[in-house]
Amino acid sequence: MPVKKAHPEADDPHGDTAAVEAGVNGAIAGDLDLAERESRWNHALVGSGLGVWDHNFRLGRKYYSPTWKTIRGMAPDEHVVGDYDAWLQLVHPDDRDFVAHAIERQNAGDPEYQIFEYRERHRDGHWLWIDCRGACVEWDENGVPTRIVGTDIDMTARKEAEETLSRLSRRLDLALAISRIGVFEADIENDTVEWDDRLISIYGLQGAPHQIAGDAWAKSLHPDDRERVLGLAGRSVESGSDFQQEYRIIRGDGAERIIRARSAFFVDGNGHRKLIGANWDVTEDVALRNELQRAKDLAEARNRELEAAKESIERLALHDYLTDLPNRRYLDKMLDERSAECRAKGLALAILHIDLDRFKQINDTLGHRAGDTMLQHAASVLINSVRTGDFVARIGGDEFVILCTVDAASKKIGSLAQRIIRELRKPVRYEGHDCRFGASIGIAIDGGPKLDAKQTLLDADIALYRAKGLGRNRFEFFSASARRDVVSAKQLADEILIGLERSEFVPFYQLQFNARTLDITGLETLARWQHPVHGLLAPDRFLEIAEDLDVVSTIDALILERALADRRAWIKEGLSIPKISVNVSARRLADPDLGKKLRTLKIEPGTIAFELLESISLDDCDEAVAANLKKLRKLGIDIQIDDFGTGHASIVSLLRLSPKTLKIDRELIRMLPQSSEQRKLVGSIIDIGRSLNILVIAEGVETADHIRILQELDCDTLQGYALARPMPAMQIPSFIRAGSWRPGLTAARALQTHLRRALPSRAAK
């Protein structure tokens, strides 16, 4: 403040000058002091990041410090217009109304609005958070503020930090809420614990204060867990180690729950040792865990059972259930392994294919249990007859296979086969019966780098087929000639199938005649194969293989259709063929669709007869055969018994079957002229037929003596070379018109006689 000075002395010539100098110096010192203070405040403001603004409404001036400008992205020396409306547009739209009101109140000197926060757009486009602080420093004579001075500070970073902290806090709080985790903080020195709301809820202590005594937790522990858990907690406090445990509690409402707890020690800012931790209710989790464990234990137990079952299934899949020998599937696997071993070691592979002889008879007479016992006995014999490294398998029914790896020059395989046959021929006692059976064995041996085990097995099968054909109870080695026979049979089988596709199977016909008048009573249809290379073949050239192919029924059906068509053609030519007989195989007779197939042919009743071989075993007709025989009668198809006298039909079966006709086999007819015994036998058959009202046809009639004797025996119908040979359909009309089977008759007279005598006779009934 200014200092008062005394008036200068008169005797002091320099008094005024000194006074002036002193005043000047004082003023200079004051200005310097003010400048220093202003510099100090300016540096402080710049260093603090405060942007200063000064609104002097009386003078109409507005001031903005360089820092104020820098905060907003402006240059420090840039001029600020200070347009309020333009500036207000830079304020965030959500804050604009609030800022306008706050400035209005700040300008009015309202202390509530001396400090406020808002967002303002930076020059580069992002939003700034501004902490605005301002106050009135001058008023007019009416007390109206005329000057407002304040500071702005960029608090964007702080706001972002606060938001980040708030977000983390919300996230943590949400995570704790979702996971239902309760948090506590314990003061070790003061023995107090602060629980949050979730922890209080977990322990069922609703209404309890957050500050809880240290023993509250101990009291809630389950009595069975208390000693263990408190001991662990005590040792954790003493050692300062983290605490982690799972235990049971009794809630305030008496419910038992399972708690999982974790806690750790720390030292706060005041140097106090504290413990912070979290608890969460894991009752459901533990129940689920226990359930999962039980499920896991059960699954593991089931897996063990499945493994055992798998092993059992694999064994069953590779072994025969009855004999416990390896089966066909296992054999296929071993064929590859043994052939690879032989190729690698320069050995030979010997395969014995064994088929039991007379086994079916034991099954049929003593039952399947006896058959099973014999199979088990055979398996035991085979196992005891081979070496340790040999492989024995049952491949189905009564068939077995043995694999042996031998030296290429070994001759012991024949001895092995002989020993097996000898042992299997010994009687086996079963329920008081001596069961006897034998074995046929086919042997094939091969080796070398091109060894094919599967082909060797086929060769052994061919050798077995040969052994059975040569009388059974023997063994045969495979030979090239046997293979040629098999290849030939295979070729013939292929040709049969092709022949069926090309309609090469055709009917031939052999006429049948009334024994007394020699009138035509019918004809038998015979199958022939018009082979493109070998010419016309009779059934003895193809029937056996056709049966193996199961196409005999197909051939029968084709021949029947052709015969029906031929008969219709003959009728159009004016020829009367009373009846056509066709052969029917046992398999066709057992076809469940036979009746349906025959109905589609629209057969005229009484014009067709089916010839059944006596060897079909008429005494043992199954249900399917019996049903089809019944359907045949409903369709008007007659039944004939072919080759009677050479099979095993009984009189009872004839009564049951009631056939229309019996055909006496040619072997019984052949010796009629030379044998009185044969004449008596044939006469007896004819008498049986007459007594049962069954017509009798004699086939194999080849001489005039045959005709004469059969007429004397009162046979009904004759068939044979003496009267007519088998011929194709096209020759039938000319043969009938020629009448050459009647001695001394011209063709015209023969035809007239045939037409005149085409009256109902005993043979046509």
C-alpha cells in the first residue's frame, strides 16, 4: 500500500529530486511485483490445464486464454468471436438445454450453478467433457452481475476412466449377481466382517447388518463340517495362505446348503491385515456333479459291460455257437493270414474240406439233439487230430475245414485225413444208441508266390465232391481233371440260363394209345433242349444241373405253356387230342403261387394232367404240396403218378392222393415177354388200379409182344416206341393222319377209324 512522505527541508537543495526518484523507484518495484505475480498465476493456470475465460458485460469484452482454445482444438493465437448462439450449437444435443439454463443461472450469480459439466464438440469432431467453473466478480449499482470470470478444464479422460470403472463395477456386480456370489471383507485385527447383501441372502440372514461379528460364520457351519473347516481356516490365518474349501451350512431358515468359499489376504492403505473372499451356493452344482458322477460311473459300468458284450459278440460272430469252433467268417480271415504266411516262408497251404456221412439219417431218426451231440463229437475229434498250430472251423451244417501250413514235399496230410476218417467211424453212444457216421474229405495243397487260398478252398471242395461221388468215407486229393469237370458243369449251367432266355427249351410229344383199340387217348409232353452247338438234348444231359440251378420249375412252366399253345393249334387243324400230360417237379409242386400262375393260363378242365414222380415221397407231402394238389383238382387238372413201382409210394398214399392215372415204370415192362414173375407183378398193379378206379398206363412198350401181353393183362393205355416215338409238335398232325401205328391200315382209313372211334372209353374217363 502507498507510504506517506515528510515535506522536504528548505536547506536541502536536492530534497525534491530525491522524493521524485523514490516515487519512481517505488512504482517500478510495484509493477515488477505485479508482473511476477501475474506470470506465476499464468504459469500455474497453464500447468494445471485450466482454460480461463472472462466475460465483461459492462465493457462488452470476452477473453479466452490460449489453454481454453487448445482444449477445443483451436490455435493459441486464434481469434474467438464469442458468439453465444454459435457456441451453443457445439454443445452436445442432450446437454444443450441444461447448459443454456446453467449459464443463465451462473450469469445471474446463482451459487448452485457456479460449477457444472457438459459435453462439447472438439474441432476434430469428437466429444469433450468440460468441467466449467465460473463466478461473478463485478456488479453494477443495482447489484446486477457485469463481469463473470471462470475456468474450463478438459475432463474427458477422467470421465472415460469413471465410465470404465462404472462399467467394470456394473459388470462385476452383474457377474456376482448372476453367479449368486456373496463377498465379504474381514478385519483380522478387529475381528469384524463386512458382508454384502448377496452373502447375507446366501446364509439366510435377511435383516442382519452388513457389519457382522466374526463368529457368525462359524455358528452357521454344519456340525459335521465345523471342526474340519474351522481348523483349515485357522491354519490359513496363521500362515497367511489362501483359503479354498467346500462345506455345508445351516441357513438361518434351517435349510442345509453347500457352500464353496475362496479367500485371500491383503494389507490395506492403513497397514491393516485383511481378508477378502467370496462364497457361493453350489448345492445344485454339487447335486448335479454327484448325479453326473453317478451317471459317469453307470456309463463306465455300462461301457465295461458293452466291451464285454462286444468281445462276446465278436467271438460269437467268429465262432460257431454249437461246437465253439471258428466259423466261416473266421475262416475267411485266416485264409488271408495263412496264405500270406506261406508266401513269406516258402511253405504250402493244405486245406481239408470235411463232410460228415450219414449225419442226416441220425438227425432224422434220433432228432436234432442227437445230431448236435454228433457235431460236438466230430469237432472234438478234429481238434484232437490236428497239430497245435492248425486251424479247424465249422463252416455250416455238417461241414468242417482244416488249414495246415506244411512243407511243400510233406506227405503227412493223407495220414491226417485217414486218421480223422478212422476216428469218426467209431460208434458214439447216445441215449442207449450206437450212432455211427463217417466222413468224406477233399484235400487241396498249394504254395508259391501266387498262392490263392480262396481258390485252394474251392479246389478242396471239388475234391470233396469227388470223394462223395466215389463212395464216401474216403479222402481224395484235388486234381486238374476234377476241376475240368466242375468248369464243364459251370459252363453247362451258364448255357442253361442263356437257353432259358433264348427259349431253347421246347416240348416233344409221345402219343398214348388205348390198349384195346389203339386209338389215341392223349400224349405226354417231354422237355428237350435245342442246344445251338450240341443239337437236341434229352433231360439226362441237363436235368441234374438244372435242379442245382433251381430252374426245373421254370422249364416245366415253359413246356406247359408251349403244350397248351400246340394243342390249340391241333384243334384248329381238326385233330382231337383228348389230354396232354406234363411233368411237374417237386419244387414247382411246393410253390405257394402255383395255383395263381395256373389260373392265368385258363386251362380247360380235363385236358391237362400233371405227372408226379413217385420219388416225390407222396407219403410225406407237406402242407404246401397238399394245398397245391387240392387247387389242381379245383382247376380240373388230373394227377398222374409217374414211374410207379420204382419209388416208395404206399397203397395208403394212393388212397389219400386219389390220382387219375398210374404209369408203370418201363423197367417193369421191359422183361414181360421173358418173365412170368414180371407179368404177375404188372398184372397185380393193373388189378390194384382197377380196384381203386385208377387208369393204368404202361410206358416202355417197345415190341408187339409187349402190346399183346398188356392187352391180355387188361392194361388201359400204352406208350412206347412200338407205337410212336417222341416227336416235335409239327410232326404230330402228319403222324396221326398216316396212322402208321396200326398194321395193315392206310393213312386215310386210319384217320377215319380214329375219328369214328373218338367216343368215350375207359381210358378217357
